[in-house]
Amino acid sequence: MPSTNDPVRLYREFATLDAVSRGRAQLVLGRASATDSFPLFGYDLADYEELFEEKPDLFLRLQREESVTWSGRFRPPLVEQRLHPRMPAGGIPTWIGVGGSPDSVVRAARYGLPLMPAVIGGHPQRFAAHVELCHRALDQFGHAPQPVAQDSLGLVADTDEEAVETWWTYWQPVAAQLAEERGFHRPTRERCLQEVDRGALFVGSPETVARKIVTMAHDLRLSRFDRKYDVMNLPREARARTIALLGREVAPRVQELLTKEPLHV
């Protein structure tokens, strides 16, 4: 979340990560769904919007310019600063994560960055209008078309039944705690099954998950799908099994299905 993170520190951290990973680093800039970090770092929540305008702007300038002269409200100015270690020319792949705000979609287009909706609840297809808005805004800002990705929660197991039981066992207490802390709906098994069946949870067997990914790829004109599977306290074996099935069965099946019915992005 760049709103409460210092862009200079963020740049150096990811430049180092990119170097040690031999060019594999990527990041998603988003406002996040919680505001806990604002008082921790001495920021006023009333500056929410202005912080997210100023800090990503500086971070992207640090990526795209060799030396930066800059001033703003929330950190000391920079005068012809050239940071080390250096990222590759133009920076590393950077996405703008959105959770439903059209302003964030337009912001991604203004910067000429790819869009990544974080779909953690409800029907993913509701983001189709955001995707269309992004494409129109990119054109209006004079930028080339950019890819769109989706980030969602899920788990893969050998059968649908095993996946659902494992997910519910470990997701329910986490969701209940979040509901108490943030005022969300309390989790019920019925609501969970609805999310698995036609909502934002990608939980099931390799075939079930692959088909759901392909459906979303068509509906949202996706170029990429990211899966967050590390629910708190989920056993290591379930995480490892998800990773293995994603690589060995889900990804090849997605490619097979997309070959039969190609995307139009």
C-alpha cells in the first residue's frame, strides 16, 4: 500500500528484490481494504485521496527517470536524486490494483499501467464495466492498450468436496474475525458455497477451477490470473498441493480450453 509507504524506500526494496531474483520482481500498487497503517505511520485519514495521488506519482517517476527533482506535501523534496540500486530502464512491471473505485481505474490509465482488480467477494463479472472504462481511458490519455489481470482467493484439491471442506475449515475463523473488526457480513457456509459456485472464490478440483478461470478470462478480457491461496493457518500440505495442482493440471487445462475458444482482449 503506497499511501503510507515511502516511495524512495519502496523503490530501493523492489530494486533490490529485482536484482536478487534476476529480473522476476513485479508489484501491485493499491490502496488496500484496511486503514490500520495510517495512524501507525502518523498519517491523517482525511488525506487518503491526496496520499494515493502523490506517492504513486513519485514512485513511478523514480522508476521512469534517471534522476528526479520533486516536491510534495508528505515527504521531504528531492533534488536531482538518482537512487541505487537501479531498476532496469523504465522500471519493473507495475500494476494498479483496484477494489471497485472507478477513480483508481482512471488513475491506472493515466499512468499507462495495467489494471488488476482484486475480486475478493461477489460476482467477478461486475468488474467488466471497470475493464471497459480502463480501455477507453487508456485511449483518451494516448497510451497503448494494457493488460488486465484478476486477483482472487482460492484453493485447489483433488476433488471439489475436499477443496470446499478444507477452505471452509480455515477460511471461516479468519472471515469471522474480519467481520468483527471491520463490520463485514459474518461468514456462513451457505454464503461460502455461493462464492465458490458463482462468486469470487476459486475453490475446487483442477477441472472446476480451470473452467472458472477461463470463464472469467472471457468475461473480463483477462491477460493474467493471480491466485491468493495462503489463508491464515492453512496447513502447509494444502498450500503445497494447491501450488502443484495449479502448475501440473490447472494451467495446462486453461491453455487447452483457451486454444479451443481464444480470448479477444
